[in-house]
Amino acid sequence: MDSRVLSAAAIFLAAYCLKKRKQSRIKKKPRRFWIRKIFERRHQYGNRLLGDLENDETVHNFTRMSVQEFENLCSLLSDKIKKFDTKYREAITVNERVLITLRFLATGDSYSSLQYLFRVSKQSISRIVPEVCDAIIEALSDYVKIPSTEEEWLAISKEFENKWNFPHAIGAMDGKHVMLQAPINRGTDYDNNKEVPSIVLFGLVDASYNFLYVNVGSKGQISDGGVFKNTTLYKKLEKKELNVPKEKILEIPYVTKVPYFILSDKAFALNEYTMKPFEGNPENGSKERIFNYRLSRARRVVENAFGILSAIFRVFRKPILLEPNKATKVVLAAVYLYNYIRKNTSTNLISPELFDRELDGALIPGQWRNDINEVTFAPIAAFPRRSSNNAKEIRLHLAEHFITNGSIPFQNHYA
């Protein structure tokens, strides 16, 4: 072997050995503390924060629920999110974990901001929020549930007819963009029609503004109708697996049988289980215009549900600063908590003034509409969709019914 090669190898080996000897003499600097100084007083500022809130009204503002509801929620989640102390540090308690998550949903504040309020590091918060959201979705699964019996669907239909004068409606559906920060290495997959990254929230709502079904996660480029076709709800309706009541006449002496359907806007297809308005701008006082007014009036429940959801959980009022998979968990948890609060009689957080109201048919806008902005639940683009001839005939039959036996006193003033 060439002597020059041997010499170079020897020099390299000698330098390597010298470096290792120097490294062995350097002592590692001992760790000064296990926790940063700012988080040392967590038990004074974080764990005791709920107890320092003065009254039930301040608890509502901070957590979006009453003390009783908060405690009940903590007990439901305890087994799923509880951590144990180690010899180095005490675990973040169940109450703290739930409180941090609720505050994030209520404000949409960044993890960096929340760490100073709760004295818990943003790295810990980034693990806590998705974990607690997963637990909320699991623990409150019965609060958002598709009806499974004919009797349940009939009860919903009866409520739509009594409250909103629209027969055979078994729900109102819509989809909204939930804005996100730009995901890392995302390309343009999640960009919506405004070239802003988003995921899509699809919801089915009953006559009392409660969510019956929710689906989250479709990429922003998809339309309302496309979102619907990707849901379990659509597949079960197609296969007739939901025990929706069979079609029947509205009243004697009619002979046309009308199916039970979901109310939608023009973005969806008109078919045997979806009812949408007439296209274009029908003439004032026409049966088509009156039908559109009646459908819009009944379908307003889904607009209110989305609006009040964003009024309670202001994480929706700005782009969610999370990757799509974690943002999906946050959105689902917020919907489940919305129903949890709505169905719990101990809270007055959701006042009647938040909802749209009517006075002799005139719309009184709900308070949720006052601070809606372009970031909050952007609408999804509509695409023309073909309708079946039978569905068109059913819609015309309903339109005729609304100007004869099924008319309401004030409809001609607003149609």
C-alpha cells in the first residue's frame, strides 16, 4: 500500500483519538431543574383557577358551561385522560386538562398564550388538547346521534311541522369551511375556492337547533353535495338503512304520496330524501317563491346551529392554528359540547336572544349574526346538480299545498 495513504490514515486516527480524550474530560453540566421557573407555581395559578372564578356567570364566560356541567364533564372524561404522578413531578390533573381544552375552544388562543394563563408549557398543551378532544367525542357520543327508529324520525318531522310549518321534514343540512393555518408540506390539497386552507364541517340539524349528525375532515376543494356523498348518512339513506318513514299523503283528499326528506340549499341534489328550493328568482307571490320562503324559513335552524356554535366556541372565529387531523378533533369536540350544553337544563348560556326569532312572520335576527365575519364558517361553493322528475313533481305538489290548504297568514308579505 502506498506510504502516503498509510501516513494519512495514521494522522486521521491520531486526531480522532485526541478528540475522544478531550470529550471524555468534559463533564456534562448538571440539569438545574426539571421544570421551567414560570411553571413552578402551576398549582397556584392553573389548578386553582376554576375555584377562583367568583360566580356562575364568570364560569360560563370562561368555560362555556356551568360549574355543575364542568364537574360532570370531568367525571365522564377522568378515566380516559387521567395521568399519574412520578417521583420527579406531579401530573397535570383532570380538571386542569379539561379547563385548558375548554378555554382553547372558547377563545381560539394560541398554545403560547394559554401557557402563561395556566402555567403549563405549550408543548404539554399541544398534547393535552387533542387528547381531551378525543375523550370528549367518545364520552359524549350519545349527544350527537342519527335517529334509528321510525318513531324518532316522526317526532322530528312533527316538530318541524309545528314550529316551522313544513311537513315531512326530518332535518336540515348544510356544510361550512373551517379555516386553518397552512398545513406543513400541504401543497394545495386543503385549499378551498378562495385558495385558503380549510376542512369542511357537514351537519344535520333538527327543528330545535340540535345536531343529529356531523362529519368533519373533507378537504376544502369539495362542494356541499360532494361532502354529503362522502358521509355515512348519505350511504345509509341510499341503502334505506335508517328506518325513515314511508311516503304518505299530506292530508285528505290528496292522492300524491310525499316522502320524508332533509331540507337543503341549492348546492345539493333534489331527490326522494333531499328537498331544495326552486332555481333562479321566481316572481313575487308565485307558488315557487312562496315555497322557497317556506323552505328557507324551516331550514334556518341549521344556519342558527352553525352560527351559535361559533358564538360559543370562538376557536371558529379565526383560522385554527393546527394541522388538519388535529383541527378535525377540535371541531368535532366543539359540536359534541354544543349539544351537551344545549341538552342540559342547568345552563342559561344559550339565551333565546342568540337565535333568530319571528314576530308576525318578520325575522328578528339572532345575536349570533352581529359579529359574523368572513373567517367564520365560510359557505361552500354550489355546483349545478340534476334532479329526478319524480322529486320535481313532489316539490310542485308541496308548492301547491303551501298556497292552498297549507298556507300560513304572513307568507305573502315575505315571499
